[in-house]
Amino acid sequence: MSVKLALLKSGEVLISDIKELIDDEKVIGYLFVKPKKVDMSTPMFLSEENNNESSVEVSLSSWFLITDDEEFAIPKDWIVTVMNPVDRVLQMYNTGTNND
């Protein structure tokens, strides 16, 4: 595959270089290379104007802090969905993992 966002059953959102793990021509899971946890928050702005602009603050952090491993095999039944990241999040990931 390529760099994608993945929503896990646990509710975590990861960004990673994701590759399919195949056995007998069936996808049995995915290999996440250099996964980062995606944390999102919506800042609240108080003003007298009714401004409908919305924004999201995104930060990336290590998925597992207590290992030096960079590759993780995830069973396919733990993946809810896989999607493309927006350009700015992809750029954050590439910069943070030295994939430029």
C-alpha cells in the first residue's frame, strides 16, 4: 500500500506506511511500518460573532513508547477502515519519520 490512516477497533487512529499481509491469496492482516498515533482536538473560540469556521488541531505521537520496533503486524479484523490522509497530515508524518 502506502501511507494511510487506519481506524482500529480500539478507536485509535494511526498513520503509517501500510502493507497487506497475504496468505493463500487472501489478506490476513496489515503490516504497519513506523506507525504514529493521530490525536485530534477541536479548539473552541469564544467570540461575539457567529463564525462557522471549524478547524482541527492534529498531533502525531509514537504508538508504543516502550519499544524500538518500527513494524507491527495487525490482524485484518482489528482494522475498521483505511483512508487517505489530507496533504498536511501526510507532510507531518513524512517529516516526523524522515520519509521526505
